[in-house]
Amino acid sequence: MLRTRRRLAALTAVVAATSVALTGCIILAPPVPTLADGPGWTPTGEDVAPELEGYFAQDVDWQQCDENWCGTVRAPLDWFAVGEESIDVAVTVAPATGERLGAILYNPGGPGASGVEYVQQYADYLLRPEVREHYDLVGFDPRGVGASTPISCYDDPQELYDWLWEIPDGPRPEPLSDEDLEQQLADAQWFGDSCLEHSGELLGKIGTEQVASDLDLVRSLLGEERLNYLGVSYGTLIGSTYADLFPENVGRMVLDAAVAPDSTDFEGTLYQAAGFELAYGNFVTDCLQQDDCPFVGSKEDALQQTRDLLDRLDAQPIPVADGRELGSSALFTAMAANLYADAQWSTLRSVLTDVLSGSGESAFAEADAYYGVNPDGTFADNSLETLIAVNCLDYPAVTDFDEVRANAEQILAAAPTLGPDFVGLGSCAAWPVEATREPHEITAPGAEPIIVIGGVNDPATPYQQAVDLAAMLESGVLISVEAEGHGQYFTGNECVDQPVNRYFLEGIAPTAQIDC
């Protein structure tokens, strides 16, 4: 997901010849009975602190849900100060289709995406068939999300929708002026206070270190001595954080579209602004070769036409039939939503054509879809709220106005076309709960090999973050992919899929970087 100006703070779906080495001890769990027989998972029974014994020995009530098993795991509200309060973590398991080797836990990213929904709907598209055959695929809703104990930030969805897209009356202040930043601060204050009012103490207990600790509990309850894991986007931060906290429990771990855990709030924004600028430039290059491209002239001309359009919407939003007004923020979101893969570029051309002709309906449709807004104005889930809340806990916010302006200079230099939509205070500026994670390097000494995958033209989690993560992990190995898009495993590239599959199936990981 996006880090955008004023509102949101976020980070936000050929065979290579390589030398390989065994990862070490391979521990295989016993086969799981069929659905007709019921699940047969037995907790590992490992030694834990006395206050945690009840959690690690709990009897999960597994129920059949279509072709999967579903259950609710009880976890401490706060892993780092365990008391009597607990929360629920929703889990679903798509059983291996053949002889079982173990379980692979999966997270699709976000923060705020539902791993339960992804596994229930897309299990056969998340792992290659030869891997699905031998592994249970386990999805979970991180705490605060969906079917787990959720956070909430409003009574009426219209409140959240207005906060997201409403354009204030009157002339807009000069960007990054004190007046502009004070307005952003007021926006952030409203949202943070509303989240605290509706979520209470849980709001401060949904950071990534808490989520990674839940993951270790789920691993143990499934009888897995080590965690086999596939994480995408924000899911890679969960994975690397797990490796930081529990390096001895890391099994076969693959982190696709990686987030660098040492990036600050500003650095993450700078990475992403540059990433979307690169992706948009690639889109424009392709667009100018298409018959339906709305731009004319050179690539530089098209980029300037884009910036002119966004600036024009700041001054004169486009009214749409339902009474809303399309401003630059909504259009930017519609644009960014269609830069995650080159297969979406035709949609982006159509949206830009509509807006340039004075129609804002298609842009709003894309922006609404990106944030899960239903046609009736309700939200499909609480992913938007969780996206912001988790990032506010994971990244201490920059609140000094002069520092914000200095950071903006670097962002605008790296992203002259789209950069203005990445600068400002963001929604964490007045967050009512202190950040609980300090960005830092993760080395995970003693962990089994961890495969890190980075796409060279990934806009949302730019390539350099994958390079940095693989380098800092003592056992990290990079698969570098010369491709568009966010996430590279199981997208049709055998150069990526073969070494990942071999690692999951045989425990053999690459010993050197692979370039695809």
C-alpha cells in the first residue's frame, strides 16, 4: 500500500544454473489425516515461560470450512508484558494435496491484508502445484485484522470515507506551508483519536513484533518445529522480524517483494516515491507506443502533462455524478493502484484518458477499489485502518515541520512527477500511541537460509530494499528479477520459481545471488 501526502502512511499480489547447498537438519511432521478424518496436529510441547504455557498447550477447535480447516488461536494481548488479557488470531489451513512434508505459513502483505481470505480463495495460485502437493498452506489474519480481534476507527463509514477523499472548502494552503501542515496535523489528530476511541488498548498491541510472536505460537500449535514461511510485501517484514526474534525457529523462509527492516518512515517513503516514479516512467514509455495513449510528444512531455493534470485537479477538482469531487489525491491513488503490474497499464491509460476529458468516475472507481470501498460507501474490511495503525506503531513519525520540508526536497528530487503526493506529515503525526518498533538491521544469526526476492521495477517495495535485506541477513540470498510488478514468485518466471520450489521441497537453497 501507499505512503501518500496528507492522509496515509504505508509501505503498503527460464531455468538458472546455480550452486546450491543443504540447509541443515530437515524435520518432517507426520502426515495429516484427510478432512474426513479430522486434523491431527499436535502442539510441539516445547518449553516456554510459565505465563505462556496455557497458550502453547491450548486445544484449538478446528472446524471444516469448505475444503479447508479453520480455527481460532488465543494469544496474549501483549507478548512483551503478558497479563490476563488475550486476543484471537484467525487461522485457515488448506491441506496438502498429496504426501505431506509440513506446513508453509503465508502472509500477503498490507499491513491489513487477510491471509485467511487469500488462502481460502487463492490457495492454488499462491504456491506452485508441486509445492502445494506436499505442504499445508496456512493463512492467518494478523491481530487487528479481519476475523482476528479487529481494530476499528469509526461508527459511520461515511466518516472514514470523507476523511479519505473529502476536499476542504476554500483555497488550498501553499503546499508544505505551516498552514498546510497544521491542516494535515488536524486530519491526523482526528483519525488517531477516532481509532483510540473505538479500539482501546488493542490499538497499541498490533505492531509487527506482536504479529511475529503470534506466528511462532501458530507454528507450535501446528506441530511444526520450525517455521516454513512465504511472505509478500509487508509480509516480508513479518518474516524478517520473526527471524530477528526467533532465528533458531526459522525453517524454509522466502521473502518476496522485500521491505528493508532498517528503513525509517522517511526512507521508506523516499524508496516508494522513487519506485512509483520509475514504474510510471516505464508506463509512459509504453503508453506512447499505444494507439489509445492520452499523451502526446516525448516521454518528458507526457510526464509534464501528468504533473500539470494533478496540479490542475488541486485547483479545480472534477465533479462526478454522485456529488463527489475528484482531486489529485484520488487520481494519484487510481494511478498508483494500476502500477503494480504491467498487465494493469491498459486500465491506467483508460482512466487517464477519462480524466483528461473531464470525467472522474473511472478514477474514483479505481481509487475506491484500492481501499476496499463498496458501491454503497461501506468498506469491505478494516484493512485501511489497520494499514495506518500498524505503520504508526512500526515507524516513529516525523513531526517537526522543518524536517518534513527538508525530507520533501529529497522526495521531490527523486520523484518530480509523483513526488508531491508523497510529501507532508502523513497520518501518524498525531498518533495517540507511541511507536513500538524501532527500525533496525536484522541479521538473524544462526537462521537457516532465507531467500529474498526483489523485482528491479517494483514500485511499492523498490528493489534496493531487497538488496539491503539480503545483505544484512547472515543467511540471506537474493533472487534479483529484471521485471515489472510487485511480487515475482509464481508469476511465470522459472528462473525464480525453480530455486524457490527446490528449497521448499528439498531443503536446498541457492548459495549465491541469482539474476533473472
